[in-house]
Amino acid sequence: MITTSRKYKHLRRDNGSNSEIKKCETILKLLTIGVLVGTAIFLAVRFSLA
């Protein structure tokens, strides 16, 4: 995630190719959604067993 974020930041700053920027945005969005879903599942399991 950190490497993708850095790459994205450099592409945006240096006017990189739109396709590479979109690719990085998609990866970062999917990672964010994955973290949110994983956290929600963790909390649901944690509090349903408590």
C-alpha cells in the first residue's frame, strides 16, 4: 500500500500517464475497501462471540 501510494503521489506531481494514475487509484480504492470490510468483519465476529 505504501509503495502504491508513493508511486501515485509521484505520478500526480510529475504529470504521469493517466492510465498509470487510474491504475494506482483503483489499487488504493480496493485496498481501502478491503481494510474497511475486514475491520467490519473483525468487529462483528468479536462482539458476536463476546
